[in-house]
Amino acid sequence: MRFSLLVAVSLWAAVARGAEPQPVVRVVDFDDIVTPVSADRVVRAIDRADRDGEALVVVRLDTPGGLVTSLERIVQRQLAAKTPIVAWVGPAGAKAASAGFLILIAADVAAMAPGTHTGAASVIGSLVGSNPENDVGLRKASSDLAARARTIAEHRGRNVDACAEAVLSADAYTDRQALEQNVIDLVARDEGDLLRQLDGREIRRFDGSVVRLSIAGARIERLEPRFRDEVLGILANPMVSYLLLLLGLGGLYVEMSHPGLIFPAVVGVLCLLLFAFSAQVLPVSSIGLLLILLAIVLFVLELKVVSHGMLTVGGTLCLVVGSLMLFRGPIPEMRLPLLVVLPASLTLAAACSLAVHLAVKAQRAPVSTGVEGLLGAIGEVSEDLAPRGTVFVHGEIWNAVSVSGPVPRGARVRIVRVDAMTLAVEPAGDGPAGGE
């Protein structure tokens, strides 16, 4: 009886172990700039892990930083997550700079791969940088971000001073320095090594509770990007957004200078709509945008006002300066470099100048149709002018009168005046006749 009971208990335990669900580790790759698009991807991964009761979320970091507003959204979701969060900077050569540093230290477990670095989380106030001693706004933003780094580090048990200095003094740390200064918790070569070190590890959550990770044999689930996210990721590139703006404005300008082409207007409107879509993601400066619009206005005025090219020069300067000020991102990757702005701006200015030249040339060209188009044309006498007769010009026979004496049939004449459907003509040289 005892033996049968023991066998039954053993079988029940084996079945119970076999019935335990396989743990799931969700991995989300964060290898771009911190924007609303990339922030939405991380938040979506954490939401799914919390909803499905997954064992762990691993955020693989390789980012230069980005927008503070998007950073705050990610950090708030990390701190409120029911699922443990691990941030790992990898593979070798990756970095978690600026906003990426805050994402790293806000995780339950912060890890780095050998050959990676993190830190340099200082706030950049303008296009060319600002002095914190003189810029009150920049000093306030730096203090606010440093306070956030301190409170996160304190609750996560990390080095408070080292985390604050990464913001206030732009200190950066290699993987070894970060581990020695208690900025991170461990160094892992790859994802497999990371999961092996995490299995059975006790971690303290942000609310103070302690959780033991059990992820042996876990199934790895990667968050696949949605098509919408891929499109938004392309539009969130400042260079792509800038080119869309220039193409849109250039298309509308061509349509205004050459009405009736239609196609440039359609392309211009579509490009401007895509730019407006990307402007919801990128930090667009209203002053930079107004300067670019002013440049287009100056190019248009060149069609109406004789400025001998001064309006075009002024428009080109406004275009270059406005382009440099268009995006006020906190990191260089979110601003337009001069090497991109200068060729693009000069190309648009040259295209607008060419359109102005063609429009002015068309306005000044002599009329070549109707009665006005006959003035100066060369015809051939089809009936002797003595002094009245007929001439053949522009494929038609007209009544004509000679203003300089009789002209024989077959001679070439030049039209000097049109009087009530009668042409006043004079002998012409050896030029081609309009009737031939």
C-alpha cells in the first residue's frame, strides 16, 4: 500500500512538472534614436509581457539617445512593469548614450557586453551648444534630468553619484568601469550568456519586492516591428524629413512659376503631407520652418520684382540658415549637418533660379501667334504689290500693301504693321520666308 502510494505521488509530481508552462523571455531590439516611434515599440513589448504573464523582458540597447519626452515614457513604463525588465547594451561596439543611459539604469537588471560604453547623458540646449552657467533653461533641464538619474539609481541600488555625473558632467563609462562603479549589475558576452547569468538570480523590483528569475529553457520571443513602425522610423530620420520638405516646396514653386503642369503640384503636396507626418515625431523648430518658407516667398517675388538677383540671394541665405535651425534635437543624429544642408539648399535655390529664368524669358519672348505674331515675320509676294496685292505668310494668304513702292511677285517682304487685316510690308533681305 505504501509502495503504491509512493508511486502515485511520484507520478503526480512528474505530471505536475510536465504541466508547468514554459517560461517566455521577450526580446525587443532598441537600435535607433529615442523617438515616439521607438518608445512605442518598447512600451508595446512590456504591455504584451504583462498581459501574457511572461517571465522576462530583455531590451537590447544600441542608441545614441534622443528625445527626453520619449525617454520619460519608456522609464515610467519600466518602473511600473509587472514583468522584470533587463536592459543589455550589446553586442560589442554598441552604446547606450544620453537617453539610452537612463533607460539602462531604470531597468531591474542593467547589463553590458564587453567592448560597449554608456553615459554622456548631458542635456544639449541649442544647435551649437550652450553654457550651463549662462543658460538658465539648460541648467534647469540638466538639474531635472540629474535628479531623475539620482532617484532611479537610489531605488535600484546603483551608484547615485556616478549616475548623476553622467548627466551633469557628461561622464561616460566602459563596461568594466560601469561594473566597478556599480552603475550596472553584470557583464554578459551575448544574449545566451546573459540568460544563463540571470537564471536563478534574485532581483529587487522598484517597489521593493524580491523576485527570483527562473528562465532555464525559456522560449525566446522577439517583438517583430509593424509596417507602420517601419514607415514611421524612415520618416523620423531628419534627413529624409528635410528632403521631403524641400521636394514639396520645390514642386509647388515649379507649379506656381509654370501653371498647368499639375504633376509638380501633386508631388509637392504629397511630400509636404509626409513631412507634416514626420514633424509629429521630430522636434521641428518653428523659426527654422518660417525662414524656409520666407526663402520660397523671396523666390516667388523674383518673378514679379526686378531685383537683379538680390531676392534670389536673400532667399538662398534664408534657406540655408532655416535648414540648419529646422531640427533642434538634443543629439547630433537629430540635427541636420552643414554637409547635408548646403548641397540640398543650393540645389533647390538653383532649381528655383532656373524656373525664374525660364518664366522671365517666356514673358519677354515676342508673341508668335495671332495678329501680333505677324509683326516682323518674313513672307513671299504671291500677287504683285503695286502697291496693293497679296502675300503668303505663316501658311496663309493675306491682303498687303507696300510702304516702299512696287514689289514684284516672288520677292520676300517683311511685315511692319497690321491695319484692319491688311499687312503693311517692305522688301526684306535674304531671310527665310514665313510662307515656306
